[in-house]
Amino acid sequence: MKEKISPKVRSKRKDITITIPIKDFLKEEMTSLKNISSEQPIMTRIFTDDKNRIYDVLIQLEGQDYSFNYFLISEKIHTVKEQSSIKEYRYSLTPRLNGHEQYFRFDFQPLKIPVQFPDAHINVNEHTYGKHHLVYPQDTSLDLHKLTIKKAVNVFCQYETTQIHPAVKLGESYIPLVNEGENNETIY
């Protein structure tokens, strides 16, 4: 009888650290959403004490952008003692034209994705791009642990301009928007 082989357990990456004050970060995230929609995002805040210090913030926006592409933005931020981090995100775009084949979704869900799988990936059409989940650095050059709403919106805007999918050539067109530091990305 064959002995069962357990899947290789990958070490979990930590939350995505926010390096600027949380109020400034939230302002940037909310402002960037105005680039794709006139709709107001839903921001749910959970306060921890009588001084109304923010503990968790959930930002959500769903709808059509100015080009009638369907998008979904969801980001959960956690704060403990002035240190904030992104706990999970889901940023997706389904183009109005050929959306079934050209959609893409960035997922970072370390608490929901089983330990044996990477905690961040890009979902794409498997028939079009050969795989359903693209992970860094094997399948994409985009460091998904550096994404924020602001950077995802920039990817959405560049996609609309160029029609180059983030799965093409390991996403090299989007490296300056995703992998670079806060002050180096192109803003659309």
C-alpha cells in the first residue's frame, strides 16, 4: 500500500504593510476610485474604543467604469497601535467587449485560501491564458503583495488604454504600476 504524500505547505506571507499614516492612505485609495467611477464607494469602519480609533476598514465599490467595463473593488485594512496593513483584497475587471475571455481578478486572501496554495494570485480565463491562477514569480512578474486599490485602478486604466491583458508576457507592461514604490508608479 502506498504511503500518502502530503502537499508541500508554503509559508504564508504577512499582510501588506501600509507605510504612510492610515488617514492619508485611505484618502489616496478613495481618491483613486474617482478615476473609474462617479459612484461613492462603501466604506465600513469598525471602531475599537471610546476614542473612536479605527480598527478595521472595508472599502467596496462595484459597478461600471467610464468605459462600461464591469469592476469590483474590495479591500480590508486592519490597524493595531498605529500600524496598518491590508488584510485582504479583491480587484477585478471584466471588459465590456470580450469580457468572458479577457477578465482578470487580483486576489489576496491569506485567511481564506488554504495553506497549501499561494495567498495571492491573478484569476484569468484558463482557455485563453493556459492557467486559471497566475502566481508571482512563476506565472507573473507582478508582485501581488504590493497591490493596493490605487495601483489596481492604474492597471484598469492602462488596460483600457492599451488593451494589453496583465497575463500577456508575464504582465511586464504593468510592472512600473505594481512593483515600484509609492512615488514611482504612473498615475492615469
